[in-house]
Amino acid sequence: MNQLFMPTRVLMGKGCIKENASLFSEFGKKAMIVTGKTSAKKSGALTDVADALKSQAISYEVFDEVENNPNVETCFIGGQKAKDFGAEFVIAIGGGSPMDAAKAVAAYAANDMAAMDIYGTIKNKPLPLLSVPLTAGTGSEVTPYSVLTVKEIENKKSFSHPESFSKIAFLDPTYLESLPRAVLLDTTADALSHALESMLCKRTSDVSNVYAEAALRHLGKLIPNVISGKPDYEKLLFASSLAGMAIAHTGTVVVHSMGYLLTYHKNVPHGRANALLLPGFLKLCAKHVPDRLAPVLDAFGADKVDTLCELITNLVPEPVVLTEDEVNTFAKKAIGAKNVSQNLWPITEDEEASVFSALLQ
Ligand code: NAP
Ligand code: FE
């Protein structure tokens, strides 16, 4: 179905928070800031948000306990704190982990529910959310998705709500200057994965392709400079948001659901997990759906699938090794993921195992 739904106002450029401080006052007088341990401070974003809130006489509390790949329990605690404080809106500052956690905090704060009820019907709409991305990768600032770690199922699981889209996303490239190189590489791979998966799934539409193809065109030019150590943060943030807008329309496919297992069981960062699996997935696409792959390669500016796969491999700084047992266990589990049905051909457990097999020693 062709539908365009992108309710997030996206403000871009250096100083965009300070320049638009008055916008915060549209959402109330009390804000809960949701962030990780260090990045909001290191990047300077927390100071800019705090200054903007003070300039509007908005009081705030900071919940800075969000870990990488946030646990559902952590978000629940954040939600209770937001409720106790009487927060009227939530501000996410961080990479995908704090941005996803903030979506859950906003939902818990507006409802009386147990932690796992977030995967059922959410009765009251979540508090309004504003987001400040500190990585260029997840696109979470423009998606309604929140991916949380659930120990009971030994995996990650997402929820979404139409009101979980950020009301405003502030894209300031200066905040990315403090990114460690490994996080930069991992997150760039995530943005690339979003654009590729969005173009290679059943829900691909003319609308989603507008965003995905634009993201790929930018990433094709930007990635060589990321690898050589000369990243253009402003364009990367833009490309990552475009890729986020693409998956907001289509969702992701098996690369993401397979990658969650590498993250949960092998502690592989999210974007890196995608980068490890993409070459195997793209080669299956070349076999099963060559007509769908052609426009992808064209948008990225690659002459053949091997060129794209080689570049993706260059984004992975360290090897990850799996045993045969792990390959088979992960393939068995991943074939049960809900987004498998969105794959362009009926992918089999053996094919998923073949993708994981690239990580055998
Ligand atoms: P992240 O987990 O948010 O952050 C990784 C690390 O980088 C953290 O230690 C963080 O520090 C640090 N960091 C982040 N930005 C920094 C900066 N500007 N300067 C210095 N350090 C910085 O990484 P991510 O890859 O952006 O997010 C991954 C999460 O997003 C996963 O849970 C994934 O499932 C999710 N995701 C969501 C969507 C969606 O649509 N919602 C899509 C894809 C992925 P702190 O600990 O201080 O924060
Ligand atoms: Fe992702």
C-alpha cells in the first residue's frame, strides 16, 4: 500500500536546539530527559537542552540509566520516575538505545501498566517525545519503533505506537564529533542496513523508496569517507534519518531479526551485527530477486553486489566467531521472527544458517 506518514518535524544544523528553544514550551512545564551514562554530557547536547529548557522556565529531571540495548525493566523504572515527577513530555538524548528507551518511558509514564504490558494494547497515548540523536544510524528519531531487550525470551523485541514518533527531532552534527570510531562504523552500517532492507522487502512502496533511494545515494558517497576517517557528520545524520523514514514505512527484514540474536547472545553492537549478516543476505537476494537488487545497487552506485559487500565488510572492525552449534541454534530461532513473512521470497532455516555461517572460523 502506498501511504506517506511522517509526523516528525525534523530540524537540522549546528545550533538548532538553541535557535528553536521556544518550541519546547509547546509541550508543557515539566520534562523528563532520558539518556545514557556519558554521551549526552560528552557531546554537549545535555547542556544545550538544559539551557533551552531553562530559557523557557521548564523544569526537568534527568534519567541517565539507559544501557546499550536497553532492558525493558530499565525503561519501566524510567517511566515510574517520569510519572512521579509529573513529566508532561519526554526528551531523548542519545543513540538508538536512549531514543528507544525514551519511547517506552513516555508510554509507561502515561499508563498504569506492568513492564511487559508494553507489548499489548497501550491504552493512553504516550507522552509527547522530542529526540536529539547523537549517532547517525538507527533513525529512531523518525520511527515509531522501540527495540528493547527482554531477558525472558533471551532476545530483543520491539513495540511501536503511532504516537511514539518524535514530535520534533533536532539533528545537530556537532554532537557526533565525540563518537568513538567503532560506534561511528557500527551506526553507519545500521543506516545502510535500513535503506537496503527497506528496498528489499514485501512492504517496499513508491513512497518508502523515495526515502530509501535517497539514503542510499548519500551513503554510497559518504561511506568511503567514514572508512578513511573523514566523516561528514551533517550528511550522515541526514542520510540516517532518510533511512529511518524508509523503515518507518516498511519495517526491517531478516537481517535485523537475525542480528538481534548476535547482539543478545554474543554482545555484538547492533549495527555491526547487521554488517556481518548483510553480505550473505545480499547474495541470497542476487540469487532469488535479482530484479529487486538492481535498483539498490544503482542507487548506491555499486557496479555489482560484490562491490557493495566488500565495502560493508570494511565497516566491521573486528571479527566475530560462531560455532556450528550457534549457527544452527540462531537460524532455528531467527526463522520464527515475525518479520520473516516480509521477506521477498520464502527464506528457509537453511538459508538463514548459510548467512550465519559466514561467521564460522
Ligand atoms: P547506542 O547503544 O545508543 O550507543 C552506543 C554507545 O555509543 C554508548 O556507549 C553511547 O554512550 C555511545 N555514544 C553514543 N553517541 C555518542 C556520542 N555522540 N559521543 C560519544 N559517545 C556516544 O548505539 P546506537 O547504535 O545508536 O543504538 C543501538 C540501539 O538502537 C539498539 O538497541 C538497536 O536495537 C536500536 N535500533 C532502533 C531502531 C528504531 O527504529 N527504533 C532502529 C535500529 C536500531 P551512552 O552509554 O552514554 O549513551
Ligand atoms: Fe537498526
